[in-house]
Amino acid sequence: MKETEELPRAVPLSAELEAELRTTVVRCRGPRTEEASELVGELLRAGKLEEARQADVAGRTPCGHDTFKLVMEYPLDGEPHTHPCPDCGVITTWRPPALEV
Amino acid sequence: MPIVAADLIALGSLNRPEDDVTTSGGAIDITHRPVFTQFVATDVVEAISDGADVRTLNVTGRLATGAIDTEAIVLTGAVAVAGVKSFERILKLEMSATDGTRTVSVREGVAGPVRATIVPTEQDVSIMFISSASEVGATTRFEKFFWKNTHATLALTTATVDLTADPSANFRFAVVVAKDDSTSVANRKAVPGGVTFFDDNNAQAVPSGSLLATEAIGVWMELALSASEAAAKSTFTTQLAGNTV
């Protein structure tokens, strides 16, 4: 995993690469409360997957940040990267396609 | 009638590797679901159909020793029949054939809770990432499933896919760039091209924003294991969400 202190991209992506990357829209789901995380864990351990899914959805504070803005600031190297969401601070991780290695 | 949750179904891909050398992904397999509830404790498998049914249920699972074993259970219609082998976990439940009307329920233990349901026209359920062990170095594997809108007429609009639970923090997902696709990779250690994988803190939109009636969207799953990671029996939960009229 590449660490968060890695320097972001110095030069913006070319329009061509950005278009190739932006195949879909990706939004940050926002942070989940500690209580909700504990509840989700308990439900998963009990095998109650649907209830866990509902608890996860209900336990988040919606954010909606365009995560691709982060992706485009890091190398498109096929390697995992991680960075806090600029809006809500939740740590997000991604693996971009290897487009410019 | 609007789209309801039961209209949105997770289905498998045609290539479901159980090793690191065979093809992974491909087109949708409408007879297979990568969904069931895992056994809570080591127990026998019991199966029951909802009517006349003499098909065979082929069970593959791990025994308490960790060894993979199989068992064939011949159905006796709507009378429950139990196997004799005790499984610590289930890997696959495969019917010998599809049936146009019969639903088979698979229970954990004799008269126990239903852990899997195989509905008419479908043939099997299984877990993903069977036999995906950690190695000396970090390891990533990629397998694929589909979300399908089975409603006959209505589109799921503003459709998004996300991971709603990843308790082991081992998984990432990527929505493919075209609906009803058939892309595959040479083996499950090969990275699918052209897609970006995200963790459970993100929701990824379906291409074009809507999943029309009978359309399906492929989703690649990434399982990332650290070097020499301890054995674990984990799960992930995903959802397809959207709007309906």
C-alpha cells in the first residue's frame, strides 16, 4: 500500500487519460459512527448479512465527495493508494488501472 | 409495480476459479448465485424441496480438519434428508440439474436454520475466492459477479454499487465500464484492465446511471491478503441501490 504522504501528481492528467479513467462516477459514502461499526460487526458475526448492510447504510453520515478527484492526483500505476477524503476525512483506498507506467 | 429489493439479484460469472491458474470472470451465469449464509457451527447439511424432486444436491465444504470434502444428497421431495458428513463451512452447493418450478432449501443441521435457497431455473450457490490462501508475499486475487435488474419493464435509475460491509478490510470492488459484459482475466491473480477498485467507503455509479429492465452490470472484486496473513473465514456484503417509479 502506498502511504498517504506520497506526493500527489505534479502535472494534471491529460484529457485523454482522464476520460479513460472516468468511466463511472464514484462518490465518498461518508464516515460511519463507532456505534454503527460495532453493530455491523456484531451482526456480521451473527451471520445477519442483510441487517449488517442496513446498519452500515444507516450508520453513515453522507458525504458525496467525487473520489475520482483523488484518484487523478495520484499515479495511475495499478498499485493501491490511500488518502483521507478532503470533505469528511474518511480514509479511502483505491487501485487505479495501470495507464501510465 | 415498482422495483423491489427481490428484483435486484446478485449472480455469478461463468468462470469461477478455485485455483490461481484458470480463467476468472466472463459473462453472466444466470443459474448461479454467489450468495448464501455460512454455517455458524460444524454440522451436517440437510436439504428439502418444496415438492416432488429427486435431484441430487452436491455439497462441497471444509471439514473440521480443514480438509475439503464432498457429499451427494439425493432429495426426497418435500421430506427433509440430511447428509452424514459434518462441514465446518460450505464452499459450494450444486444441484444436479435445474428445475423450472422447485425451490430447494439447504439447512445447517437437522431441522436447523435455512442457510441457502436454490430457486427455480437456478442450479447452484457458492462462495467467492475458494481456497484463496495468503502467501509469503502480499497476494491479490480478482473474481467477478453481476448485479441484475430482473424487473420486466422498469429501469433502476441513479443506480450505484457499493460494499456495505467488509469486516476484514480485505476487499475492494470495481464496476465494469459496460453493462452485460463478458470480460475475463487469464487467472484470478491477473488484474482486470481499465477499472479502478475502491473500498467500502465509496459508491460507484452504474455506467449511464441506470440499470434498465433485465440488464446486468459486472462487478470485479479484489481480495488483498498481506504476506503470511492468518487463516480467516470472512465475508463481504454489497448492494445495488437506486430509484424506481
